[in-house]
Amino acid sequence: MNEERGEPGETHKERVDRELAELLQGLRVAVTGVQVLFAFLLTLPFQAGFPKVDTVGRWLFFISLMSSALASVCFITPAAQHRLIFRTGLKERMLHRANQLGVAGAAFLLVAITSAVALVTETVINNWQAALFAGAVALSGGWFWLAQPIVDLYRTRGSTPEE
């Protein structure tokens, strides 16, 4: 796929500006989800029933907490960097970095959601069901968020982009 292709009549600067706006809009959606999960996880240890959570549950909690914190960092970084490098001519570099951070953030968010589902399922039902349901979440998120777009990129390599 040719990265220099833009909309008809679009200058290089207009393309970079449009792509940055599109990326930041997508990250806003992800940030909301990760912030809700992160906020929930931050309150969990202070709940009355948390001491009853077993060792596996505590590890699942810790993995989910750290993954959601790292996803938050990845998703918020482009907005923070945009403010710091405003009008420096580094917007395109920041755009490429923000895209990489978005992919990393999605991976961390998938780990956070998967481990949160496993924690709740392990606490409410049982260990083997927790593994089953968490695995279903991990597989579906891994496919839709990461693998499917990579397969599409591989299949369309060398063809004219649609967007």
C-alpha cells in the first residue's frame, strides 16, 4: 500500500492532518473503554469481598490492572505528544508513532479485558469456565482487532488502496 496516496486533490499536509484527526478520533473511542475498566479495577481492592479472592484471582486482577494502565498510556500519549510538538514540523513522525501506540494499546486492552473476564468468571463460577470464557474473549478480540486487519493487509499488498 502506498503511504503517499491521499484523497483526490489532497496535499501531503492535508493528508497528514486528516490521518491524524482520524487516528485521534479512533483513540478517543478506545480511551473511554479503557478508562472505565481502569477505574473499576482501581476500586476493586477496596471492596469488602476482595480479601476472599484467591491467588489466581489476585494475579488476574494485577494483570488486568497493569494492562489497562499500559493501554491508557498508549492511547493518551498521542494527544500529549501532539500538544508538545505542535507546530514543530514533526506531525507526520508523531502520526506514525501514534499508529504504533494505538496497536500496542489495543493489545494491552485485549489483555486487560481478557484477564478481567477471567477474574470475574473465576470468582463467580469456576476456574475452567474462566479459562473458557477468557479464551473466547482473547480469540475474538485477537481476531477482530489484530489478526483480521493483518490478513487484509497481506491479501491486498500490491493492490490499489480503497481509502
